[in-house]
Amino acid sequence: MRIVSTKSLDKENIPINTPPPLLKQPHEQSSTLRPFNSTPQSGIVEQDQDVSSCATIPMPPSPLSNPRKYYDSSVSTLVKSLSPQAEVSYTDLNEAYTELANRIRTDADAINDETQAHPSLAVIRKASSSIVQAMRRDIKLILTEPSLEALTGLKTPTNEQALTALEAYYSLTNNTLRLLSDIFSMRPLYKQFTAGELRSLLGEITPVYLAQKLPSPNPQRVRDFILWILSSQTLPPDVLSPYAPTVAILARQALSSGTEKSQNRTNSLKIILKLVTNYKAEIAPSLLPFFSNLLLFLLAPNFEYRLLVTRIISRLAAAKLENGSAFVEDFQSIAAKIRDFIAEYSSLTAKQSELGDIRTALSPKRAVETQNPGWSLVAISSLIVLSDYGALTHRPSIVLFVKTLSEAPSQQRLKRLQPIVWKCLVWAFSSVLEMRTMSDTPRAEETVEKAFLVVQEELKGGIGEAIMAAVLNAEDGSTEGVSRALSVLEKMVSSDHVPTRADGIFLLSQVLGSIGTSSLPGKDIPAVKSYLPLELLDGTILNATSKTISSVVEAMNKQSPHLLWQLSEEDIIRKWDVLIDIWITASTAVLRDPDTALLKNLIGTWQSLLLVQTQLTQGGVHLTTSSGFTGQVLSTMSGFLPTSGPNGSVEALTRSLRFVSSLWSVAKNVFSDPWLHGLAEDLLKKILAIQCPADTPDLHSAWANLCEDLAASLDVSRCNEFGILGDIMSSEPGVTMRLWRVLARKWKDVDLLSEHVLVTLLKVSFGKWPTTNNDLEIWRELLSKTTSKAAVSSSKLVSDILEDNYSKSYIDPKQFLTLFITAGTIDLSNRVLQVADENLSALYPPPADALPLCLQTLRFLGQMIPSSSSILNIVTSFQQSLQLWIADESNILSSADHEELIRQLYCRPLDMLHKHELSISVLDKLSAFLACGFCHDHSGLGPAAFTRFWCATYRDVKEFYGRYPPPIVKCLSVLNDINSQLVGDGLPESQFTPCSIVPDSDPHSGHSIPLDSSRRGRASNSTPRLVYLEEYPEPAGSSNVSSSPAAPLPFLPPQSSPVGTEAPATPSPEPREFLPSLKRSSPSNSDGDNQAKKRKILAGAGAFPYSPPGASRKQVFEGVVIPRYTASTAHRSRESQLMTPGPSSQDSFSMDLDEEAPIVNDAYEEHAEAGTVSFLSMPKALSEMSVVVGEFSDDHGHEDIAGRHLTEPLPASSAEDRPPLRRNQTTPANSSTPAALDALRRACTAFSGDAPMQREALMEAQHLVHTLSRKDT
């Protein structure tokens, strides 16, 4: 910036530099340095005009661009003035100083740019010594009284001459000081001079300021000018250091007159700030005399004063932290002055004074309203550091510091700065500890404890870590320091401030980090003062504005050091109780406010706490410890468990259980299994007592997983049903199942298990939950081991289990039947037998893996029958399962197995029942079982056994006539069609089936009724189906007959599509009016021939009348609704627990029948030889039954079957002539097997009732036989 006039230049500079002149300007003086003449020199007016006119001429655009002679004129004048021969006047010197200063200030920006070269300054550097000499000479002029005679050269100058001379004289000192201020404030400029030259100039101005009397028209103005020069100077410390105390005294004089606004006071404070900045702790002794006056400016109304004083004391505090030990006494004196100042201005009187109290002046709330919101906290931190230990031992100081810092967090801009300032109190606490070391008295210890309580009030922002560093660095003994550090750590981990808690947990894990190491690493505990950032006291915070202070403080927090402190294993063992309490406190807090990283850290700390008790070293293995430690571990872990049901949030309880599970996993990893047994049992008991509802899946899952994990560590020898196993048995079923699986899988191979434990394990799993194949396999192994160890008989032991558990909700059929078989032939209760029947029924049709067990059970039943004391009870108890398995509707059994089944479970029981007491109630109970013998099989053993039983028991007992249960009536109806002598006279007339209608022998006769080929047979793989009576009509006159249970009608086959090998279909016959009636004719109107030649078929098959499409599937037989009974209805029957004889409702047992055409079931293998038809494939069965089947009459070309004696065996063909048959399969119609025999086979499987299909089947068979006989003849 170019300055075009002296006047404008003065306005752009600090006013003190150009005080209002008392005299005329220097250009009015003489040009020679000699006394003024009595008359003014000619040309003065002209010169004034020229200078004035020149002042308005613009300066060159770049003053330094032509360095030659740019400063030469002024410098040359100053140099020449030193020569005695030179005639240089005061006016010339004033012009030289003024011109040089003006040009320097015009080029101030360019000169201060140290990156550029300044060739123009070379002339100053060459003449620096002369310039300094001239300036020193001219500065001293102010100290001497001027002589008018010497100034003017006249003995009696006029007033005007005298005034002009004095003006030039006093202006010379003023212009010299002006140039001096430029040199002292511009670094590139004062670098042109040597340090000695600068120091000599400085030595000339301080005496001027300190002079008691200056012969000057305005001496105060001169002093103010000098004060300004010193406040704005930027001289190196080495230049200023010799005069620093003097400068401090100079500043003290300026501050002694009060705190009101004054430029002198401002300059004085700036001088002091420069002194402290440059000389740091060295300046402290110089400040002591007026330090109390300096502190008063903290209360000054003017903010500039408060800010300057804060800068001074903060720099002084930083100097103390840096090198206060060299000036201990000086800083102690400063601390005393601060305590006195705080005490004086914290009183009630101070509040009413003009300045007010210090707490109000330093209030953070007021500070944020200024442009430097952090100044009050910087002032507090400075006072704390300068107060030293007095900050925590002087009560007024404690109140001031703590209350001011407590107010800071309420101000958003100062919230993050407050912890940093609080660390100054921590530093003061370290001084208290040092003081106690030097004065080991009870009072000193009390003082330390009180100070410790004060600094613990705040722990956030790294304060806690700083406190721990302070106590651990103390020289008064490590034991006490560790105790105090752990107390701080405990407060940190329990803090509600999440970052503080996290810092505490990190420190806790770090403290225990030496576990397992061979040696303890050296301590790396930083000094407390390292926690005080330099930016707090170096002016960084003071320079921050409201917009920038947050970022500045954040950067300071990132630079905080970290405490690296680890306890030795000996210290950890000694302080284990304290450490575990800290850990519990931390864990409780984190579980309340979860944090995954912190929980993981706590798990690692838990492992360290366990490891130290085993003194595990590098490369160690699982160890144990004292039994008393087990109780401590149990108490610790169980402390995190809820005491009862979920009375808090489900999430919190779930976290607790998962946390305990993690703790248990660590314990398993640390200790050996034997040591864990007792802990696992005690902990499991506590956990099983917790009620976890199933509607809280996460909580229930965590609980169950923990129970399962603990169960895996139980001790075999200590488990019994009165201990932990009893608790397991009474727990929630789902968890019991999981625990049983763990225990059973682990213990099934253990030989030390007692019988009671094994029995308990069997009982625990029996009937409580659905079992898997793995469960069943393990259970069977346990059962085998139990029976081998049983002191009593295995049958008795197993029967006890059955009797105790048969009523459970989830009895697995395979599990129950395994026990049932294992029980042997011991007598079991009826209820157990019924449940066995239900389970055996539930397994039909059996899975592939269950079939061997089912067959084994059926064989076991066969063994039970001869050994049972009550055959009737066995038969009635198992009639449901026997009906399903004897019928075998799914063709599960092989022919051999099926035949064996009929022999053992039907024929043998009937043979044993011959001698049983006869009664209608017995018959009623047996009716279902008796009817199931008419299943469709090719052996014929069932009907044969029934015939033997009937003939030996009830056939001729008249008192039972007309009272037979419906299933018995149906069976008798079948026998009646074969031989009425087998039935006896007890079958009511209404139950007799119609006689067979044999058509005319002429195949072309119109009486022959062709049938649809679709009715001629059934597929070879058709499956028989059982049917149960839905209700039983009570026969007339038989009101006292007990109701029969639902029983199967024999041989109702399932519908099946004809096989591809079936004969071609013939057209369906048209309806014929001459079809025989389906109702039995009265004896008077019956056909004699047909009555005499009615067909007698010894078979156990029957079918229902055909139902047209769309009709109801319930078929009516003799007025009784007969639903089909299958395995599915057996399951429903099991669920309903309907095991006692009695009528069943139509809704629960009725099932729709197929709407297809009636299907004929193959039952037996037949053989025709020379016109004789064999309806049974096993002659042995007939010989056992001793029944002779009659022959056809001569009218049809065959022998009459009814004519044979009952004892005559039925002719049988050789095995070579019979093709092999699968069970439940018909003989295919081929050339070797005439169609007539095939038709008869179908007819013998039809139950002879009043149904069109049955009648048509018989008529078709008779027609084909008649045709065949004609061909044979």
C-alpha cells in the first residue's frame, strides 16, 4: 500500500508512534547540526512548500524495484551526522528519520515477506553500526535539558527562534523512536543489525521510561511510546533477555494504577505476555512482585484484559509443567498468591464489591457469550496448575474449580473440553501424593484421601485413566497405588456413561493381560502431565472461536496417551476378590446396555481370572484348583441367572443366559472334567428351577442350550433320581428330552452306571416326547444294559416301567413294544395290554424298520397265549391289533408269516377257548375276534378253527339261540351255505341266505344270464379290506344280550381294477324280469331242488350288494350299517382310548365304501379234478377240520357235496398240477384252469347274502360248471 503523505501514514499506524508534536516539523529546522542562528535560513519557506508539494506526488509503483539510492539519502544523512565536520542540523536528521520510516512503512508488506530478497536493505545492513550510533545519540537527547543558547547559537534568541529550536530538538527523539519501533517489529529489518546493536538500542530506551523526570514538554507521551515499542517488538529472546527483568518492572509500573481501560495497561499486559512466551519459567521471579495485581485483571470488566491475563497465566502454567522444578520456590510463591486471591474474591464480601467474585467472572455460561468461549476453562486450568497441590487442599480453591467445571458440561461448546481441564485436577492430585511422600503424617494421609475423593467425581474423557496413572506413578508404595487404581477402575466400569464404561472394561482386560506370560513386562505408565494437551495452555483454545472450538477440542482428545499397565500374577491372586467384583460390576452393566465388543472383552477377562487361580503357564494343560474356588465360580455364574420366572424383559433374560453359557464354555476350556462335575450339577439345578415359557422361543432356546451343555459334564456316579436326575425328570419336557439325549448318548457306554440310574434314564424318556430312531436305538441299548444289571428279574423291572408310564402322552409304539417284549410272560395289567394293543395297531402298516419289531411282538403274543391265566383277557385286549394284522390289508406279511400268524394268534386261542365257560357275554366279547378269522387267505385255517370252536361250544346250546352277536351271525351264515349241520339250529330263519339258482344246463337256454366280464374276477394284487359293524340290531326277543364290540365282517375285499390278462368283457345284460328274488323264499314256496342242492362253500369271504354310482357308500346288510375298518380307523380308535366292549357310534367308525362295482376277493386256491371242485388249497386244513364238502347233483353233472360225511377228506390234486400262488392271489384263467373253475373261485369268496352281485356270481359259476361238464362228457 502506497502512502502519499505523512499525515495519512500517521493515521495508518498506531497513534502512540506519532504523538502530536509540541514543536514544528523537522523540515523547518536548520540543515546543519549546530545551534540555530538568530535569523532563519533563507529558503525554509520554499523548502516547506517543496516538501508539501512533493508529498502529494505519487510514489513509484514498486519502491524496491530500483534499490539504488532508495534508502541512501536518509542513511547517508544519518551517517554524515556522526562526522564532526559535517554540518547536519536537527532538521536534516528529522527529515532523514521521517523519510526512512515512511519508506519502510510503505514497503512493510514487501519487507515482511521473508520469501523474497530485499536488495534495498543492503544499504542499511552496511551502515547498521552508524545508524545504531546515530539513533542512540538522538534517543539520549530526551534525557538532557536543552540549552537555547546551544540550540540557536544566540545568547538571547527571540521567542520564535527559541520555540523553533526546541521543536526541532524534541521532534528528533520522537522520530528516532518511530524508526526504532519499525526496526524492533519487523524481523527482516532487525536481522540487518547484530544482536549487540539491537541490545544497545534496547538499553537506551528502558532508562528513558524509568527516568523519574524527563525534560520534555510531555514525558508521559514518551513513556507510552516506549511502552508501545516494547509491546509490539518481536526481538529474539537472546536480545531481550538481559533487559527482561527491567522490562517486567517497566510493565509493573504501568499496571499499578488500576484496571480501568487504558492503552498503557494493554501494552503492559502484552509486554508481560511476550516475556512469558519468550522466557517461560525464567520470567517467573520477575512476575512475583506484581502477580497479585496481574490476577485482578481476570475480574476486569474489559474482556481484552481478561483474555490477555488468561494468556499470560496459561503460558506460565505451561512453563511450570515444562520446567517448573528449576523455579520451585518461585512457583510456590505464585501458588500462594493464587490461593490468597481466590480466597479473597470468593467471599461474600467480594460478591458485593465493584469487581465481583471470581466464580461469576469465570463462569462458563458467561464465557460462551464472548468471541473466545474457552477462555474461562483455560483460566481455571491455569490456576489449577499454578496452585499446585493447593488446588485440592485449599477449600475455596476446591469449591471454585469443582463447581466451575461442573457447570461446563451444560454448555454444548465446552462439554468435550471439561474432561481435559479436569485432568489438571488429576495433575494437582499427583502433587498431593508427592507432598505426602515428603510429609508422611496422618494428616497428610487424610489430605490425600480427601483429594482422591474429589478427583474421582469425574471419570469420563480419560480422567479415570489419568487418575490410575497418578496413583500408580506415586512413590509411596505399589500396594496402595494398586488399590486406588482398582477402585477407580470399578467406578469406571459401573459408570452410566457408555464410553467411560468401555474404557474401564478395556483397562480391566489390559490389567489382567500378564496371565500366562513367563515374565511381567515393564510398566509403561505415562506421566500425569502427558494427559494435559499442550493446546490447552499454548493459546490454541484461546484463539478458537465459537465455530472452531469443537473441532479443536476433538483433535486434542485424539492425542491423549493410553495407560499400559498390567498386574503381576501375584498381585492378581492377591486382589482376585476385588477384580472379580469389578468384573461382575462391568458385566452387569454391559448386560443391561448390551455391546457385543464389550461382552467379548469380558469373556476374555473371565478366562484370565480363572487361569490365574490355576497358575497356568505357557504351554500348560487343563488344571484344577481348590474346592473352595468352585463355590466362588458357581456364585459368580449363578449371579447372572434370574432368580425366578421372567419378571423382566425377555431380551435381558436371554442375554443373561447366553452370557452364562459363554462363561461355562470358558470354564470347560480351563479346568479338567472331574473338577467341573460338581459345578455343572449345582449350576444345572439352579437353571432348571427357572421357568422359561415356550412362547418365548429365544429365551427358551438359550435356556435349553445351557441346560444341555451343563448336562454333558455331569458326574455319572453322583446322578440318581433323587438328585440331578430327579430335577431333570421334573423339568420342562422339551428340555428333559434334550438333556436325556445328552446323558444317554454319553452314558450308554459307561459300565459304572448303577441299576437305579439306568432305570431312571429309561423312565425319563418313556412317554414324555416323540422319539427319533436315534433315541430308540440309544434307549434300547440302555434297556439291554439295565436288564443285564438288574438285581431282580428283568421282567419285573421292565413291567414296573410299563406300569408307571403307560399313561404318558407321547408313548412311542416301538419303544413301548420293545419294553412289552422285554417284560416276557409276566402278568401285566389290562391297561398295559390295551396300550400294547393300541401301539401294535398304530404301527400297521409298519415302516420298514418297524416290521421286525411288530413280528416279534406278534410272536410274543403267541407265546403269551398258552402261558396266560386268562386266555379270554388276552384275546379281547388284543383283538383290535389282531384284526388289522390277520387281515393284512396292505399285504405286508409274506405267506409264511401270515399263515403262522393265523395259526398262533387265531387257531391256537380258539382251541384253548373250547373249555371256557359258555355265556352270551363271553361270546359277545369274542365276536370281533372270531369274525376276524374269516380273513381272506389261501390257507382256510381261520374258518376251520372257527368251525371246530363252534361245533365244540355254542352250536347246540339252545339258550343262546337267537342271541348271537351280529359278527357271529355273519360267520354262521357263511357256514350255513356250506353245511347247515355246522351251524346248528341257533341261526334265525331270517339270517339264512338264499339258495343258489342253477340255470338250465343248456347254455343257449334263455334262462341262462350272461354276466359282465368285469365281475368275473379281480386283480391278482387286490388287497383285502376289513369292515366293522357300525351298529348291531338287537335280535327280536333278545333284549338281555350284551352289545357286541365293533367287529370285522370277513373278507370284504378292496376294489381293484381288472388285470390285463382278464378275459374279454361280454356285453352287460339287459334288465330281466325273470331274475330270481334276492329275498329268502318261504319254505312253502321254495324250490325243492334248489333247497336240496344249495351250494356249501367252506370259505371266509363275503361282499356287499352293488351300489349304483352316486349312491351312498354305506351298504346295508340285514338292516345293519357296515363301515369299512382299516388301519386309519384303528389309529382313531387308539386315540379315543375305546378299549372296552360296547357299542360304537356311527360317526366315529363309519367309512364310505367304494362306489365301484362289487369286487370279489380271492381267498383260497381251488382245484377241479374229474368234475369235483376243491375249494381249499390246503387239504391238511380240511383234514384237521374233518369236514367233507358235498358234490353237485346229477342234474348239473357233478356229485352232491352235501352227501359226503363230515369226516371224509376232500380230494386234493397233486402239487405238480397246481401252479404256485402268492398269498391273496387268484389262479389265472388259462387253458389248464377252465373258466368255470375261475368263476367258482370268485363265487366262493362272495359272502352269501341277499345281494344281486352274490347271486349273479353263483349263477355264473353254476352256468360255467354246467358248460364245462358238457364239454367233458
